[in-house]
Amino acid sequence: MANFHPLAVKHVSQLTPSSVAITFFIPSELSETFTFLPGQYITIKKEVKGKEFRRAYSISSTPNAESFTIGVKKVGKEGFSDYANSKIAVGDVLEVMPPEGRFTYATANKPENIVAFAAGSGITPILSIAKSVLSANTKNTFVLVYGNKSLKEAMFYTDLVKLELEYTNRFFVYFTNSQTREDNSLFGRIDTSTVNYVLKNKHKDIDFDAFYLCGPEAMIRNVEATLAENEISKDKIHFELFTSTEIKDELPVSADGTTQLTVTVDDEEFSLEIDKSTIVLDALIKEDIDAPYSCQGGVCSSCIAKVTEGKVEMVKNQILTDGEIEDGYILACQAHATTPTLKIDFDDV
């Protein structure tokens, strides 16, 4: 299930003082394995100073059979992002899991108008989506609102400016900075006034087909609420949260007793007894069971599994729909048992 493949680094470039773009070469025998949709992410496994890290990074490039690019922003010290920003070089080989994720764009058979709101490293999947939208149809338009502390901290700034020049009158970007006042930029965070400024002032005559949001949860919830006030239907809104994956959140779980856990991974079955208060994925990692995972924060879809017996509660869920939950699907990184026995299957997803 957690199938990693060795990929060589083809190119590394500095995006901002605290972020880099890393391009991986895809060998011909893995071209099908690493086929991806705009907006998807990959997971990297790397041991740094004796500790294994698994980190999810969105792909910023458009689908390509020979390579793909990710953006890595430095978060904290001595983690993978610090390693990526200071030591990764061309020719290095990293273990990479094939692309996955549901925050995607699929081309339509008609012209489309798309708007996106991104903050910080949330621009990474949005850039892939924007490029794909613009190249899919000569009548497509894409409006982007991109928030940072300053333009100096704006990842892929040069790429966005180039898109403006290449797709004049079809690509519109509004940089907004929370700590600096700069020419040709808005001031402040992405909030209700920013959303309304773009929708009701700058592009009031456009009927948008879809809205893509990527960034901190507070920003996404604010934008969602503002779109609802503007009578935008939920089915048009797509979002992806990102978190500081270098620091795992403390998950408050209260449950007494133990459960007998049975797990199926790659056609192998494992059994262990765990406290009901223990997060399922944490228990598997402790026992060196190679279940798939990445963010460990409930914002990616790597650790989805299906409950075949018993019940769980999830601390947080930003991924699964109500229908999927009813069908028994869970996020293992957020789930703890509530029954004396629990069986989950990572293969049946």
C-alpha cells in the first residue's frame, strides 16, 4: 500500500528566502505510476539525523511524463523542510509515493471561469491548476488572490508574473500582503472585504464556474462564508487545508479501556491490543506496520482505511464526505476505537 519509489532530483531553485522548488525526474518505467491530476500531491519519505519523516507536498507543475515540481517551505528546524531548503542537491535520490489527493481540476468541454484564493505555500497546487485551466481552452479565465506577509515571501512569484504576461486578459492575479505595503498589491489578509472586492468590483461581470481555496483553515472558513453570502453554491467550492506538518498537533482523546485491533495492509493481517484512546495510525507506526500515511494531521487522504468491524470516532475530518463515513471509511491518523474489537482494511479503499 505505502509504495515508495526512488526518484532523482533534477533541479533545485530558490523561490524565497525560506522556500525552494524541487523538480524530480520520472524514469520512463514509472511514467504511468506518476501520472497526476492538477492539484494532487506526493509524499516523500526521508531519514534525517536518524529520524524518519514522511511529508506531503503538492505538485506545482502541470501533468508531464518526464518530471514534476513541488514547493517546500521551511517550517521549524531539523525537520525535512529544513533539510530540503539547505541540503538537497541535483542528483540526490529520495523515496517518493505516487500522486494522490482529491483537490483536483478536470478539463471541461466548454469555456470556464475559475477563481482561487491561496495563502503562503497554498499556492503550490493552485499554480498547477491555474496553468492547466489556462492551457485547456483559449477562452478560459483564471482569477487568483494570493496572500503572504510580503512579496518577498510569495512562492512562485516569477511564475505568476509570467502567466500574467502570457495570458493577458485571461489570467488576473491580486497579491495581498499582511505586513508590507507595496505597489500593485493589496494590503492585509484575505478576508471578507478582499473576496467582495474581487467578486463585486474587479470581476463583477464574470459568472465563475468553480472556486479553489488553499491555505490555513481560518482563511478558508472566512472565504467559504463570504462565498455563501454571495449565494455561491457549495458544489462549486473546492478546498484543501495545509498545516505545519513538522509539528504534530496534540489530539485530545478521552476513551477508557482497550480494543483488539486487526489491520489489513498489502494483503497482510496484523493484530494488536491498544488503548481505545490511542490514535490508530500512531499504534501502527509504533509497531512498525507499514500503513500509508503522510501529513498525520487529517488534511490529506493518504491514510484512508475502511472499518469492517467495530466503530471509531475521529478527532478531525477535513477530507471524507458524510457518505464515505457512512460507508465505513476513516482517516487512521484521526481515529480511535470506541468498541472492544476493531478491524480496518487499508486495501479496500
